[in-house]
Amino acid sequence: MADLGALLADPRHPGWGDPPLPDWIQVLRPAQRTAIAEAAEAFERGVKPVRIVVVSAPTGSGKTVIGECVRRLLGVRGRYVCVDKGLQDQVLRDFPYAAVLKGRSNYPTLDFPARYAPPERLSCEDCTADPPGTPGCMWCGDVRGCPYKVAKAAARIADLAVLNTAYFLAEANTGGAFSGSDFVVADECDRLEGSLMSYVTVTVGRRRLEGWGVDPLPGGSPAPEAAAWADLVASRAEGDVEALLARDPEALDLRTQRELRALRRLRADLRRVVGELDDGGWVTTQVKGAVEFKPVRVAAADAEIALWRHADKWLLMSATVLSAGDMLRDLGVLDPWSWAEVDLPSPFPAANRPIHLLGVTNVVRANPGAPEIVAAALRRVLARHSEDRVLVHTVSFKLQAELERRLPPSPRYVWYRGAGDRAAVLRDYLGRPGAVLFAPALERGVDLPDEACRAIVVCKVPWPDLGDAQVAARARGAGGDSWYRRQALRSLVQMTGRGVRHEADVCATYVLDRQADRIVSQGRRDLPRWWCEAVVIGADGI
């Protein structure tokens, strides 16, 4: 390999290998060069090199470039793991030579592509050639041409494969196709804990329980009752499997195939839960007749089996790592010598991204006057930015409704009503000069550079919902207070990062909830330096 300094100075250097880095990478910024060099060195140094490198990379750092350059320096194949399919597509746009692989349901079948359309949605998820050894598939006459299998084969041999986190966990832990990787980049790594807990959560739907004549398990049931209930439901699932096969022994019907897969998966999951309930690490919840078994936290042994064992080296990256040590402990990493951290500065001047902590009132349930005070402060902010597009994080639909009642109607206002309206609402907002977008759930995955957003308002500290039994149990446990505060701070940092996307961009943030002053003060040790340097207490004229 060429001299590291020569490589970092020139992205066009032939020492980066083939194919060349994309043409849009004309230069590596100083922070990128630092991250790439320090991460590669950490993986290679010492008698026992570290296994995990955490890169705290502010918005605009160019995380995909850092990850790909580290992979090339190590000279290995890699998997780039994203939290959603939209980010997978973004990585593919950045690196067109990458192989993107999504879940089976994203691929039409070879012989019946027209049936991929609603309402049937026939896809490679309905494959009848699995498990291996089953002769043929009803939907792909030549299984070698199955669109999903072709994409999967390409991803397995690619130097850079791009997967989403849920798919990676499911595939590595069942089929094993992506277990044993040389190198994995985990983007948005602060969400890995949630992904792991979602992966092991077991849900029994209301309609299924009604069909079996089984009453839902009350939320918070003690372990013996929960285990007995889970055993009963698993036996009902087994009975349905036997009945389906008696009626259709070869499972030729599409609905039968889907039902058999779901029942077998549910049966196996419930039996796993029964074996672990006694350790007290699970909560049971009931929502609209559906029953869920959720883990309270990720056990070290479970994290090793479900996640870490599937790769030799891990590069974790996020703008909201906060405390790397605490994050990794939450992910079952207990050996402090097994990981290293690279903390990058922001590439954007602090003066271009001020974060004003206005502290107008405590936005809590015990303060019924808070919505009126927030609405008044909001009117002042919007008056200051009367010609600008503004993103207002309402945090909850309830607070959004309170604000809508109190604010006078305006042609500037665009209201986000639900995830299904996301794309249309964003188009509407971006199509109106001076528009104001009110939304409770746009803290991630939205880039609003330049005139797309000149001001951001955070109405309320984004605390996790203590009405969720899993969140409440985690917050009550050891270290729960600091964990709960970190979750709110991570969301707050994400919310403030939607508007400044390059060095010359400018966007001011206004945080109205007085609780933010307290948790920012308490969390300064964990908060990124680049974020704290932009904090301003109060704002003239607001």
C-alpha cells in the first residue's frame, strides 16, 4: 500500500484500489483524514487490536466517505449497515459500485412480476424453495434467476454490500449468509440498541388470539403467568400448523405458505421467551388486544450472539454517540480495551448554527398553561423569521394539536399528520416560500439545506415515552436516569441538525422548553463539544 499520507492527500491516488473512489470525492477534509487514519490505526495497532472503533461524526462530516476509506485501507470486504432502506439508497448513490440488498419482500418474483402490485403483493418473500433442499419454487421456475437470490449472491461477494440493520440481524442469525464478515460499518449506531431489542421482541396479534379463543395476557403479568400463557399460545400455533398441513400437505396455496411461516416463527419465538422469562429481563405489554414480550435491556451474552460475533471489526458512526462507553455498555460491550473512539469537530462554524435555549416554560403535563406560553414564543420566533422556511418540532401530536388551536391560521403553515403523508407534506413545505412545517417526528432522515430551512424550533424536550413499559422498566433499572436523559439529548441533537448541511449554510435553532436548560447542563460531559460550542442561553427579542 502507498504511504498513508499520500493516500489521504489524494483521493485519486491509485493506492486506494479498484474501482477508484467516486469522482465526487475530490478532496478529503481534515476531519475526515483524521478519522480515517485514527480508525485504521486503532484496528491494526498493538498485540490485541481493538475490535470496535466508534466515530462521533457531526452532521456533514461525510460518514459514508470515512467508512469506505477505512475499509479500503484495511483491504477487506465490508458491509455497510443502515437503519432504513432510504439510507441504503443514499449509500448506493454515493458509491454506485456497491451492492444493495433488501428484504425478500422488496423483490418481485421471476415468473409473475405483475403480481407484485397491490393488493396481492406477491414477492420473493413467498418463496417455496426454502428451506434449502425443497425442490423448486412455484414463483420462479429457475431458482437461479430468482431476483432476490441474484441480489443476495451479488451482495455476498461484493467488496461493499449495503444492508439495513433489521435484515442484517435476521439474516446473520438465521441463514448465516452475512455472519463472519471481515468488517461492518454501522451507521446511526446510537440506534443499534433499539434495533437489537426490536429483533428479539415477540408479538402475538389480536386477531390471532381471538381466533384461538385466548384472552390477551395482561400487561405487567408476573413471569410464571406469562410463561404459562406463552406455552398455551405456542401450543395453539402448533395445532394450527398441523391443521394446515392436513388440509394442504404440499402447501400449494400462497396464503397457506405465508401462514405456515408466521406460525412456525411465532412458535419458536415464544419457546425462546419462555426459557428466559425467569431472569426478570422482560416486560409484557398489551396494546389493542395484541400482546408483546419485550426485553428490558440487551444482555452482554445476547448481544455477542446476535450482533458482535458476526464480524471481526466494527466501525460505529453517528452524530449522536454522546458517551461512547455508556452506549457500548448498553450494547453488551464490557471490555474497555476492546474499543476506541474518534471524536470529530463540526465542519460548520458555530456562528452559522446557533442553538438558543430560550427556557420559556416547563413543557410538562403538570403545567397546563405551557401550550399557551409556547404558542406565544413561537409567534415571536416566526415573526423574526417571517420570510424564511421554518421547521417546528412539536415532539408529540398532542402538543401539535394544542398549538394549532392557539395559533391564528396562516397560509405559511403546513401540518404533518402522519408517516403516510411525509413525502407529500415535505413537497408542500418546500414548494412554498416562507413555509412553516409543524411535525412531531422529523428528527432524522431529513436534510433541509440553504433556503429549505433557516430556523428550527424545538417546542419540547423529546423524552422517551414512560407510558411504554419497556422504556419505564429500563429507566427504573440501574443507570436508568442517565440512560433516559441520554435518549432525550440524542433526539435533541438530531432535531437541531436538520438545517445546516455545508460550511456556508446558516440555520438558527430555538429550544423553548425550560427542561432543556437543565438536561444540557447535566449532560455536558456527554454532549459533543461541537454541539455545546453552538449553545446560546436566550435570544434577543424573543
